Amino acid sequence: MRHTSALTFALLLAAAPAFAQDPPSIPAPTDPVSIGRSEFTGKWYGTVDLGARVTSIDGDEARAQRYRDLRSGVYANNAVFGRRTQDFAFEGQAWNIGYRDQRYMLDFQKPGRLSASFLYDQIPLWISHDTRTLYSETQPGVFRLEDSMQQALQAKTTTLHSYEDQAVQFDLRTMRKIGEADVNFNATPNTAITVYIKNTNRDGHIPYGGTFGFSNAVEIPMPLDHRTTDLKTALEWSNDKGMLRFGWDGSTFENNITSIVWDNPLVYGPDASGAPSQGRHSAWPDNTLTYLHGTGAFNIPGNGRVTAYAAFGQGRNTTDLLPHTINTGLASPPLSRTNAEAESQMTIMNFTAAMRPASKLYLNARYRYADVDIQTPEFRRDNGQVSYDSSLKTSADPSEYHSVKRSTFDVDAAFSVAPYTSLKAGYSQQGTDYTHRIWESTSEDVFRVSLDSTGAQRFMLRALYENRQRTGDGFNAHALEAVGELPTMRHFDIADRDRDRFTFIGTAMVSSILEVNASAGIGRDTYSDSQHGLQMFDSDQYSVGANLAPDDRYSLTASYGWENYKSTQRSRNAGDDLQFVDPKRDWTTDYTGKVNFFEAGFDISAIERTLIRITGDWNKSNDTYLYGLVTGSPLAVPEQLPPVKNELLRAEIDLSYELAANLRLGVAYWFDDYKVEDFALGSETISGIAFPPVQEGEQAPSTNALLLGYQYRPYTAHVGFVRLTYGW
Amino acid sequence: MNDPEKVKPTQLNKISAKAVNAVCTTCHNKGEHAQWKGSQHEARNVSCISCHSIHKPMSTTSQLKAMNQQGTCITCHRDKVAKLDKSGHMPVREGKMECSSCHNPHGSTNVKLLKTGNTVNESCTSCHAEKRGPWLFEHAGINGEACSTCHDPHGSSNDRMLVAKLPFLCQRCHNHMKHPSTIYDNKVTQSSNRLFSRSCVTCHSAIHGSNHPSGSTFLRQ
């Protein structure tokens, strides 16, 4: 009985949400102290790491701690406390207590009756420590500059560069706080009621564009203060023959900041056409999404099962609209309506049938229907619009909405050609209808064949080849003409495309202590009908690796991978109608991407009472974008851009020593080294907040951009830990 | 009656994947396991013990054979797990998310084994709800379609996890006259706001959709 209960507990806990991955702000113990988790005596048990951390970061400390908090100080981590009896299990866990990335979890299980869990998690996002701004946020969402500065810039008696030193440094960061609860109650052995609720608050600032025209680009620290609340409820009935499930899901997004207003650095006023003294955005609109859904499944002869799912949903945004402009020097066109009245209706259906009509034959068929129908009424702008809060157009096109309706039919047949080996052939047909896209519909045929050899003790092999051919129907030339696109442009997400993919994974036990593995992934996309736009995309990914475990005291894993990517896209540079039809003005961008990565881990338990873990991983990418011109091109030969490079090296060593059965001493060291070169965001380009930057000896030119100084910088981080792990 | 001395326990590592799955799904056929039959992994002969270990799990939860989910999924999805180390990434390697934050490997009613929502967009906007819409002005190819047209959710070397760097990504679809189809070369890296810093979205900041009456080209939100 005890063993059955223990197994039941283990299985149930395995079904619990997997919250408990150790977050690596603090090293996970490689040797958990024995705790009373496997006992069902009702005694309280627990474990906790108490330690201290010393951190030194040279370079971009924001990127080094992008989603984590590595500040020096004492810490309490991996705290577990709980109690188990034959009737219930209760456990609480806490990580990084008191730090920005802290997390807490409670879980209660009464087997066969009730499971409940609660999670509170904080996810910091530290974007930049280099950011500076001349703006002051006088109230949430309102950014002001010094009047004297605006006046001087408007009068052109100075330039923005002279104010660089007055910009105030601030940390550009956000914080996401998540609280969620999940309850599953078995009203009867066959009936379960689930309730899930999640609340996410996010605040902080992110970089955001607030531009006033081609020659007046502005970046503002967009404030965030919003909340998303999700509620999901379901009733499920099941037995050994089938199941029924009905549920309702609802989600609301609420933004506490409804609009953003910011000063124009180059204009103090009075407002005029082409010269707004300030700009205004609406912030992200409040929205809701609700779904009613049902699932049914039942077993059929041939060890099979049929499943059906249907969902009906609605999305809404009923936010009041701002006027066209805040520029008092323009007559803001009247609005054709004052509310967004934005609405989408979704109908989703899935049907799956899986069966095994013969011992060596397995059949699988699926049909999926997804209709995203945008029901927002057309927003007319017969009286015009205002661009950048600056220039008035006396008429403008109404809004257009892009509904998508997709049907996908899949069928697979797998044959057991040898013990533990199956050969599978499959076909899919996907048809999609669009509104206001270049094609009225697309159709995609997919053929695939795969070989899976698993279950053998010494090797595993999986290989898949897939061919996809997508073609469009009902070419809608207006979709291109209306926006001034080349008639030969094809948007790559729905353009005619031939795709071939091959993937392979293999593992072999060479001996009782050595396993080797290899993988390959090759993809070829060709957009044969696209004279302009994306023309082709190739991807090649390979890896080799080995796991060596001569005995229980040592284990070594290592793998190396390399990836190559290539694409070509074609455009035409034109400034007037004559140039627009001149094919000699075509140009291409050839992209080449190379990635190399290596990872290794070494565990040693050969020394008495001591565990040592050493891990390392290295990832390097190199992307180039090369411009090309056609023969006889009248365009100036472009100066090629430098490559974009990223390289990250991480190494960790963790050593723990058993002082007593319930006490371990641990020390750890982490090393992170990041290198980056980026022509758009690297520190060679982003050297200040006013652009273009002033060269030494030159007079400051008229500025055309006021930025935040967010840039990509390298960093090197050293983090040392010492900890005591205590259990009871 | 069966004599316990003569009944041999089933050895899961000696039977086919389908047979293993039939054993486990005797109990694990509800909730997040309800869609297992006919799912992508089941159809590829993945068995429960491909990922889980009943007697010797290495993970602290979910009885995984590896120490964590990344170590489990990398067995077959090495390219996806490798992307997590790229500079643009979700907080997976920091321990704030894991593969099952987005995917249900046991089967799902959504595409790509996504566990939340009914489309790719609904999965992404379950956390990024500010981009959910619906909008007054939509960006074709995004709303109702897939965030993955422009973003690589597993990781990218580009800022904001884009599949290609700006302005090149935008120029794959936008070729019209004047600035969209201009060549932005090395001569203008420090002078053209279409190239440095946020590139196209320095101006077209409401790129996911606009609720502004003048927002048809996403200059204002």
C-alpha cells in the first residue's frame, strides 16, 4: 500500500506544472541534500541554500543580466519545504529570495481528488545601462524638454550636440510580475473541474520611435504600465473509452497609460504645418479575447482514437480614438467614428483519427479548420489624415482588414518494416483564403516520408524528408498598386514557394561507455514566381556529439554544431515613375549567416564526499549582407556593410563537499564573455544620443535624430558563489 | 488466477513505442495528455520513456531522463535548443521559461504543439497581449497570420529576435518608390535613421498594428 501510494504521488507530482527548473542566477546544487520528500510520515521536510555571491562585470552589465539579477550579496535560494502523508502532499519552493528575479511556488496534492498550485514569478528585463535622455517624464506618458533648448534649436542658434552632456543617464528596464493559480478538482473519479487564473503586470520603459519626419527622428522611453488577466475554466469527463471537455477562456489586457505625449526637440512653437511642437501616440489599446471550446474523444477499434475539437472566439478592442493630431497649427480632420470598434471572430475546428488496423500498420488523419474573420467596420478617412503630427493630407484611404481562413488536411500511414522501425509516408493539403492580400487564396501540397528506428538498445535513427509546394490563385494586383509596390513583388509569407526539407538524427552506443550522436537539417526554399522580394532561402544545420561515462564517477558530454544560412532578395530603387519601370535599377541583397557552437559538460564524483561539475558552451554567429547591382546599373556602387558578429562564451565550475548527511558546502564560479559587432547598434555607431555624431574638428551639423543611446556592447562577467546547503 | 510467481512484469524498454504509450496512457490520458493519440510525437514513434524515466529521473519535476527540459528536447530538436544561446532570446537559459512554457509535447489543439491559444499569434500574445489587437489599422501578414513571419521565437542573432536584420526584413516585402527601396550602405550607417539604431521602426514604431486614426503606415500608434 505504501509503495502504491508512493508511486501514485510520484506520478501525480510528475503531472504537476514544471515550475521547478532551477533559475541560473544562482547555481543549482549538483548534489541535493537528502530530504524527507520520499517519506510519507507527515513530518515537515525541507532544504535551503544560503550563500553569498560576488559579481564583477566589465562592459554591458545590462546585457549580462538581461533576464536575471546577479548583484553581489547574500542570498537564499532553492528553498523547499513540505509535508507528506498518505492522504496529501504539500510543498513550497522559493528561488532568489529578495532579488529582482525571485520566484515562489506552492503546490498541494490530494491524490485522486484535488491538486492546486500557486506561482509568483518576477522576470526582469534590463535593456540598457547606457541610455540617456534629455526628456523629463513630468507625469506618466508625458515627456518634456527644456523650453530654452527647444527655442534655441528652433532658432538654429545651436544644435542638439551641445546638449549631449545634459542628458541624464537612466536604466532602461522593465519588470514582469506574474501571479498564477491552477486548481484541478475531481468531483467524481471521472469528472474534473479546472480553474486557472493568471495576472501579469508589466512596468518600466522600452525604446520607442516618436519621429516627426524624415529629418527629425526621435526615440523616447515608452512607459509601460499594463496588466493582462487570464481566466480559464473547464469541465472534463473521462473514462477508459473516451472523454468530453468543455471550457471557457477569457483574457483582458488593460493599459493604465492611454496616450504618450512628447516634445519636438526642434520646434518650440507656435505649432504650424510641418512644425509640431509636440507629438502624441495612443498607447497599446485595451483588448479582450474570449473562447468557448469543447473537445470530445473516444476509442475506436484497432487501438484507435477519434478526437474532435471546436472553439469559437472573439477579440475586441473598443478603445476611444485620439484625434488625428495634437498639432494646433493644423485643422485635425474630423473622425468618421470615435471608437475603434475593432473586432475579430474566430472559428477553429480540429478532427483527428488515429488507428492501428493491423499489427504493422498505423494510420493517422487530421483535419483542421481555422477562420480568423476580422469584423472591424471600415474606418473611412475621406477628410484626410496627418502624418507625424506634421503634415496634413486632405484625403486618405480607408482601413483594410486581413481575414484568413485556412483548411488543412493531413494523412499519414506508418508501416513497421522491422522491429522497432517504422517507415511513414504522409500527405497534407492546406488551402488558405485571404482578404486584401496579393492572392485571394493559396494552396499548398506537402509530401513527406520518414524513417524512425527506436527502441533498439544500441542505436536510434530518425530521418524525415518533406517537399512542400505552395501556389497562389486569384492574383490581386490592387493590393500592390494601392500601396505603390512593384507589380512583380511577391510577399514571401504567401508567395509561390517550393520547399524541400531533410532532417536526420542518429544516436549509437559504440560501447558500453560511449555514445555518439549526429544530426543534420537541410532546407531549401525557392520563390520561383517572385521577381522582387525574397527569392530564396537555404539553411543547413549539423551537429556531432558524444557522451562518455566510463563508470559512475565520471561522465563527459560534448557536442559541436555548425549552421549555414543564405538568402537573396531583390528590390528596385526608384525616385519617380520612369525609374520605377527601369529594370536596370534593380539591386539585390545576399545574406550569408554562419553559426558555430560547442558545449561540453564534465561531472566528477570520484573524490570522496565531493561532486564537481564543469560546463562550458560557446556560440558564435557571423552575418553578412552584401549588395549587388545588375549589369549596366545607373546606381552608385554601394559601400558594403561590415558583418554583424555575436560571440558568447560561458563556463561554469561547481564544487560541493558533504560536511554531513544533511549539510553540504559548495563553491562555484561562472564566467561569461560576450563580443558583438553590429553596424546599426554597435558602440562604433551609437556613440551618443544626437545623430549624426560630430567628428572631431568638424562643426556640428543639423541633427536629424535624438536617440536614447541604446547600443550593443560587449561584456565580461565573473561571478563567484559560496553556499551552504542544509536539509532537514 | 494469475500466479504472481509466474507473471512477468512488462519491461518497457523491450516493447514497441506504441505498446509503451498504451501502458502509460491507461492513467495519463486526461488534461494535458488528452491530445496524445494522433499527435506529432506519437505519430513519429516517440514513446513516453523516450523523455521520461519512472525509476531514475534526473529532473526535479516531470520525471525526465535529462536534468531539465532543454536537455530532453535537444535529443531531437538540437537546432531549436541551440538558438537559445543567441543574443536575441527568450529567458529560457535564465530559467524563467522552458520548452513547455509554449509547447505541450503530449499533443495540442493548436499548431506546432503550442499549448495556449488556437493560432501562433494567440500563443505569442498570451504573454505579449499588448500586440494582440484587433487593430484599427492592421499590418498584413501579421494579424491573423503568424508572428513567426518576422520573429524567430527560439532565438536569433538579430535585435528583437527578428528573422533578418532591419531594414532587410522590411525590404523583403516593401519595394515602393523612394526610401523603402533605397540601398542603405556603409556610407550612411551614422547618418541615416533608416539604418542605425531601430532602423525602420524608428519611424514606423506601431509596426504590429495601429489604433491611431492616422496610423495606416504605423507612424503613430
